[in-house]
Amino acid sequence: MHPVLQLLSARAAGRWATIPFMSFAINAIAGRTPLVLDSPHSGVDYPDDFGHACDMPLLRTAEDTHVEKLYDFAPQLGAAWIEALFPRSYLDANRNTTEIDESLLDEPWPDPVETDPVVLAKVRLGKGLIWRLTDDGLPIYKRQLSVAEVQARIDRCWKPYHQAVRAAIDAAHDRHGYSIHLNCHSMPAVASSHATGNPGMVHADFVLGDREGTSTDPRLSRAVGEHLQGLGYGVSYNHPYKGVELVRRYGDPARHRHSLQIEVNRKLYMDEQTLELNEGFQPLKRDLRTLIERLLGLDPREL
Ligand SMILES: [Zn+2]
């Protein structure tokens, strides 16, 4: 069943108590296993108050289009599922709220702003909490945003998203003594000019990011990578994507909380120009299902 229908059926059955957060900006489905999946970048509900200037086709290149469809079987297997319905270009849930690009604002930001030069590199690429530039380096706005406007996006999108991810991981960890959080993304076949620090890079089939073993036990990351390699895919670790805010914030392998970023190459399942699914979609989805089933049978404390 589609996650939204499942959510509606949960409401019909009076099971709201099992769903921690309700928001028009996210879709959250409670789990019953140690597994939590989230998709922060696949949202396509473009809000009326966005006020962007660039064309929609360009704006849509920011999406991890269709990632929610690749994993839509996961809730039936008992994994918790959290999905942003708002677009990444409106607010990037995989950023901290301190990653503010003040050049985009018409007044100073009243709260602390990031000072770490490594983190600031993303803001300089135009990819802070609120994006200034597309992956091709073109401006998203022809105006400056107000502080109140950005604060409203944080309240409506960032806060419910992070509350739901945290609650799902806490619930999984409470039930089972460990949690495995897969932070699900997709990447273009070739990196655009302003997407990463590696423009023009040809990406592997999968890139697994555990922030150099600090957000997931590296043995677990290897188990995921070896499963994918066994299916015939090419896998890279931590390059060019090592994992960002959602795995940094919730991963704590010493406490048996594992958060792994999984980037899948869009060429495997879609046409990057038309955004249509291609013939690779169903085989890829079947393979991802075997990965989820493998993880459901794996206790990382025994690795
Ligand atoms: Zn993404």
C-alpha cells in the first residue's frame, strides 16, 4: 500500500497513538522493527509562498525524485518511514538550522550561524538550509527573503521532520536495543558544477556515507556495501558523499544507533531529463528489498 494510504488507513483504524507526529509537510509511518528509513529530498509539494524565480524544470533537478517509490515496500516489512513532502529547494532538511546563507536575507539572522569552514563550504556552494543556487549554479530567487519567512519554513518543515526521525529512531532503539537508520537519497550520474566539491565526477551505482565510521559502525556499512556488490553494483564509501546532518545528528554507533546515508545513482531508475522512471526501476526496487530484508536479519551488535 502507498505510504499515504497506509497513513489514512491507520487513521481509519483509530491507531493515531502509534504515529508520533502529524504534519502536512511530512509523511511519517511508525515501525515495529529496528529499521528506520527516511527520505528528506523526494518531496514535490511546491508551496504557494515559495516565491522562486528560476524555472520549475531547473528547480526540480534539486529533488531526489522518486526515492520514496524505490522504498515504498519498507513500511510493510516493519520499517519506520519518514518522508519530506516539501521540496528540498524550499528547505533542505539535511542541513542544520545554523547553516544560514545571510546573503539571501534582507536583514541579519537573529540566531547563531555556522562558523565551521567545512560546513560553510556547502553554504558557499549556495546549498545551505535555504538554497540560493541550483546544482548548476543558477540563482533560485530574484529577491531577498525575510527572517520571518525562513523561520516559518523551519517551523513548518524542519522541526516536524527532525522530530519524526528522532522519535522513530528512539522508538526502534527502545524496542530492540539498537537501531539502523538508512538516510535515503539519489544522486545524478555525473556531478553538476555546484552540487559537490567534485564537479563532473562520474558517480558509482551507490555511495554509502557513514562520516568515516562515526555515524555507523563501519562493519555495518561494509555489510551493506558487500550486499550491493553481491548484486552486481559498484559501491563507493564516503566519497563524494560522506553523509550530512541527518546521519551526523542521529548516528551514535557506540550506543548502537547506526545512521547510514545511502545514495543511489539516478541513471539506474530514471531519465534525468524527463524525470520519468525507466526500465531499471523495478529490478532496482527488488534489489533494495533484499537489502532491507538482509538488514532486518542482522544485529549489528553481533558483527
Ligand atoms: Zn538527497
